[in-house]
Amino acid sequence: MSQTISQTINATAFETELQIIQVEQQISPARLNELGVHGWPTWKDGVGTRQLDYDAAEKSYLLDGSATLSMTDGASINVEKGDLVIIPAGKCQWIVHQQVRRHYRSDALSPACCII
């Protein structure tokens, strides 16, 4: 005797948002002032490859150097001195070609954290 078991499976569709790194090249002093970039902390990173995990979007203004950044979806972009980079939350690989010095600001931090 065979028995047929019927089961209903509820499937939920998940829409994924592309992780896109945004770059504003050679931004103006007025834009730097508007964002308050010079009040952000500074970070240095030497030549090499590393993967960073971002809990929230982060803005970086490159003071020196150059790098190639890529998110887990494989899309990559080259950045250099004078660029403002907005990295979405998630995993981002940095391939630093020339030592990078940058101001950075995470959206996970309150605005008051970076006031000097």
C-alpha cells in the first residue's frame, strides 16, 4: 500500500540589493567643507590586499595613494588621491597599490563622535 504525503512549502522571495561602491572624483573644496571631511578621523594602509567588513556604509576621502576596491559581487573600481568613496555595508576587498592615507566616516557612528 503506498501513501502519498502532501506538503505545502511557502517560499519567500528575497530581493537583494546590489552592493555598489560610489566614487566622486576630484571633489571640490566646497564639497569637502559641506561633508566636514577634515574633521573625520584619518587612517593609513600600506600596500597589500585585505578584506574589510563594514557594518554600515562608510565614506572615505583619499588624501594619498591608490587602490582597487571590490565588493563580494565581484565588481571593482579604482580609486586614487582626491576621490570621495562611499562603500556600502558588507565585505569589501582593498588592493592597495600605493600607500593610502584617508579621512573616513562610518554611517554607524553618530555625528558627534567625529567633532574635534
